[in-house]
Amino acid sequence: MEADAAEFNGAPRPQALLLTFFGGYVLGRGVRVATASVLDVLHRVGVSEHATRSTLSRMARRGLLHRTRRGRKVYLGLTSRSRDILHDGEIRIWRLGAVNTHWDGTWTVLGFSMPESWQRQRHVLRSRLLWAGFGSLQGGLWIAPSTVDAGPLIEGLEAAEHVKVFQARAMPPTDVADLVHDAWDLDLLAARYRRFLARWGTGARPADPPDSLARQLLLQAEWLQIIRQDPRLPQQHLPADWPAEQAQRLFRALYADFEPAAREAAADVLDTIAEDRGDREEAANSWATG
């Protein structure tokens, strides 16, 4: 997934905000949440009802949400696909950290060569490679500073025979620092962290959201989109003033500061129902067949 201009400027799109909301208040809780509650929460961060409804409909069509009607109310729950995405976000935020401090020197190297007529296939593969933390070294040669499962990268692309994947270590005369600078735009990566620090640090708050629930939602959505665009390059090959760890400390401190009041506000506003086994099976089947 490539960043668009809105994301780079620190303004999360409605889908990013919705996924963050579902990750915080639905994932792992065995519940579905009323559409009216979702509209209320998104209104607090400045998203219109029309934009929220349109995004929810699009997410349902893409197999990210499952709808259940109870009387006159519609409740929204997660699918297997959205759970996978949200679990990935949890891991990136709370387990991996913003900087790779335990790199063992192993690179995943992926090369591909596709027919000229396969423009869509190339575009989809490149987008997936960027999402997975790869950088383009030259032509169809991409590298990532970690072990990456290539299966999801080529799933559904009919491109397996055109893709070769290896694990490798750099050998002389290769300079790894030069390799990193060639494959990734370090200035762009650092600018995202510095913009986050400027927006949230030293008492700054973007657009004065009305309460801690809204502030926490904006904070986490912005942070998640930054780290999802960061390949977590090895610490020893980053500039000495790399801002990621400072930004991460700020994020975690503010998140903890907002948490008690955010949970209290959520308890007041969220209308939920329990998700039973039948609901979960229906959601899984709707994704598998849809």
C-alpha cells in the first residue's frame, strides 16, 4: 500500500481511522458495534456521516466488515481478512518497535521479470513489496532487511514463475550503508517521524479534537500509517539523528495518557452486541466466497 498525499501530511483517511477504531474497540473483544456508534466516533475526529457511511460500505464490499441487523439497528463486525490486518498493526505498534535493533545481517532478495503486457500484475506486486518493507535496488530487484514470506506477495497474481526469492548477506565490496541509501528514501522516512513529533510534541495537538477518545484515535491512526510505511531499517545503518525512537516514545506516552479517559468515553458511546460462533462463521464464509 503506497502512501498518498493526505497520509504523508499526517491526516489519516477515513478507512485508516475506521481500522484503528475497530482494532482498538472490536478486535479480540467478541463484539459487533452499532453503525450509529461508529458514526458518532468518526464525527468526533471531523469525518462527515456521508464519508463514514461510504467508507463502511466500501470496506464491507472488500470483505473487511460484516453486517448484522438486529431490529432497526445494523451492527458491524470483523472478518478474517480485517482481523489479519489489525493483528498485523498490533504487532507493528507494540512488539516490533520503530527501529530494527536486532538485525542479524540477513536480507530477503526478490527479483522479478514480467511480460510488458502485465502492467497490472507489476503494479500490484510493487505495491505489496512496499507494504512488506521492500526497497527497490535496481530494475526488478528488491530487498528487505528481514525474513519475508513471499507467499502473500504473489498470491492471486499468476506470477510465481516470474519471481525468484532468496535470503542473502552482503559481501565486500558492497557497502551496506550505500545499499540502504540507494533502496530507500531516508529523507522521506525521517520527515514523517519529524512531522509527527511537530504535530504531537511539546503540547501541540492537531485541530483540537473534542475528547480523549478522538485524540487517541487520531494519534494511533497517524502513528500506524507512519510505521506501516517504514521498512524498519537496521539501526546501525541509519543516521545518528534518526527520529523514529523519539517519535515512538512520544506516541506511547501520549497513548497511555489518553487511555483512561478514552476507555471511559467509549463505554458511554459504544452500542455493542456479542458476536456468537454463527456470526464468526458467517463472516469467514462471506470473505471466502466473496
